[in-house]
Amino acid sequence: MAKGDKTRQLTVEQLNAIDLLVQGKSDRETAEAVGVARQTVTEWRNGNPAFMAELNRRRQEVWGAQVERLRNLVGQAVTVLEEHLASSDPRLRQAAALHILRAVGLYGTDLRPTGPVEPEDVAAELAGQEQNRKLLRMLAG
């Protein structure tokens, strides 16, 4: 069923309610604005599949638009962090450095080198990895 067919199943009041709910209005505020009882809006939101689907679709549209706006700001944010790293204020430099480390997933990560240090242990690890690859090929085959 096409999107237009689905929205035709909804009344003008329901479509207006969706507009208000997407804007963050409560059930009570929405009900007052569209001229129905609060319980009616709650029933639409929790028990009307067409209403719920359209509300979800509209929320996803709004979310996507906001995410795109944030993506467009990334360059400016990186520039600000770069400027703060060059600041003479040590607290500002430290805050910028922490933000960068968190953004790239390195803050709080244990970066110590790991792995066996004895040749026999390395050989055993390699043999285990090869055995795992063989098992995966058998399962996939």
C-alpha cells in the first residue's frame, strides 16, 4: 500500500495530532489543540496501526533531517577543537584533547600491547586461529 493510501486512512484530526506530537507536544496539549479527549490521542498513539505508522514515519523524517544538520556542523566543530588545542589555557587544551580522544574511541581504552611473548605461545595462537578458520569454512560450505 502506498504512503498516500495509508495517510488517507487517517482523519484530519489525526494528521494534525501527528504534526503536534512530532513537535513534542504532550497527549493533553495535542488533544486540546485538535478538539478531542486526551484518551483519544493516547488510544491513537498506542492502538491505531495507521496512526502509529505515520507517527513513526514522521519522527524518522525529523530525526534524519536533524542528523543531517549535525553532520553539516562536524567541520566547524573540528575547527573549534583544533583552535582549543592551540590555546594557551591548559584547561581548554585538555578539554579539547579529551573530546577528540572520546570521538575517535581512544579515551578510556586500554592501549597496552598484548599477545604472547614466547615463540611456543605464538605458534599455539596461530594454530588455534587456523583451526577456527577451518571450522568456519566447514560450517559455511
